[in-house]
Amino acid sequence: MPTRPLRSVLDPLRALALAAAVALGSALAAAQTPPAPAQPPRPRPAPAPPQKGKPGQKPPPEPMMKATVVTEGAYPPFNSVDAQGRPGGFEVELAAAICQRARIDCRIVTTKWDDVIPGLLDKRYDVAMSSIEITQERRKRLAFGRRYYTMPAAFVAAKGAFPADGAQAVLKGRTVGVAQASTHADYLEKSSRKLFRIKRFPTPEEALKELAAGKVDAVLGGKVALWQWVESRDGACCALFGPDVKDVRTLGEGVAAAFRKDDLKLREAFNKGLADLIADGGHKRIADKYFPFPVY
């Protein structure tokens, strides 16, 4: 058999070795090549800038604080509730104006009288504007703001019975009715018990009924309540007479908003709003809607 030349035998072997070397080199190169770096995370889009108002227009100021103002809602014209259940009256309108001046975000609510002060102390309410008279006894538990009205006492009697401008002396020896356990009863006891006879009644309404029936000569009470009564059908018999009765010791310093003693910041803001209203006539404009005589 003829033999193949040596070269013809070696050439295929060289080709195989060369291919193996090339494959090995490619594998080594791939092993030594570092992996491609990871793609960096996409940056989040920046938040859109806040919209600006019109040029020259100032943004509205933020309220300084929030407060719940409570009133009784059953003592017109000071506080009442309309047919839709909305609070109204002198104190409600005044409270809203004070809050606006002081930049306080106020919510005005009503509750029964017996719950006004306990609710304030229990922190269910922050301000009480419900014709609360300033007294030394109440100062032990409450802090009062600036006085916002003073309601003097007055006498009422049958029309023509006494001079319209008559002093208390015209009642000498007469019988004067008054509601028991009231500041008006305290005043009569301390100032006039030797001047005339004092007859006490469970309520002011009962005293006025006795006056209309001619069983007492006069009645002492709050001027607003008496004014409302003489304007009604039941009080058509009678009229106010004499000067206003004022006495700080027994009738009090007046009426003010009540606060918790530790709520100094709110009280100061409220006082500032009220002072601004008094200074620019806003208080008087509100009061004139409800009363035909001064109340401050």
C-alpha cells in the first residue's frame, strides 16, 4: 500500500491544534474581561415648582391658631340659634369679628348653659362667650379676657307710676321684686333693704308676672331682659325708669370671654382682636344692631 506524505498527515493535525488554541484563547479572554457596568438609575423628575400668584398679589396669611368658641344659643339677643340650627346673636357675631381680626380659625358651637364652663375646663371648647359675668369666684377657675359688654341693672314699674328719671328713693316703703340667688338680689340686700321691702322670686319671669298683676311696685333686673319684656305684649303695662344701676362689688365688672388659665397665647390674641374692634368702631356697629342703648 502506498504511504501518504508526512505533510499531508500533519496539516489536519495542525489545523485542529490551531482551532483549539483559538477557542482556548477566546475563552480565557472572555473570563478576564470585566462585566459591563450596571446602568445608573434614572433620576426622578424634580417636583414642579409651586404656582405663583399674580404679580404683586400677596398670598393669604395662614391662621395663627384654631379655636372652638362655645355659647349657649338660648339667650337672645346675646346668643341664639336660627331655624337652620346656626348660632347667631350679638356674642356670636362679635366672636366671629374678633377671630377674623386676630387671624384665629374659629368654630362657633352651642351647648346648654350648664355645660359651657365644664366643657371649657375639660378642653372640649377653647373660648366661652355666653354672657359670663366676671366675678371673683369665677376667677378662681377661669381666666377672663377683656370685657366686651357691661349690662347694668334697671328698675321697671307700671307706666306713669314713677318719674322716668326718678332715683331709687321714690321706691321708699314700696315692695320691689327680684330673682332670688341673683346678683340683683345681692345688690338690693346690701344697698336698699332699709329703704324698701324686698320680695324674692324663683325666677325673673315670676317677678315680672307679679308686677303685671299689680302685686309688687317694681322689679329690679338686667336692663336688656327688662327692655325686651316691656317691648312684648306681656310687658305692655310697664316701663323702665330711673338711672342705670351699676355696682362693681355686687353686679360685677361686666361680661368677658372665658379661657382656661394656661391658654395665655389664645387669650392675648383674642384681646388684641377685641381691642382693634373697639378702637375702629366695629364693636359699636355690631352692638347697635341688637340694642337701642350703649352696652360697653
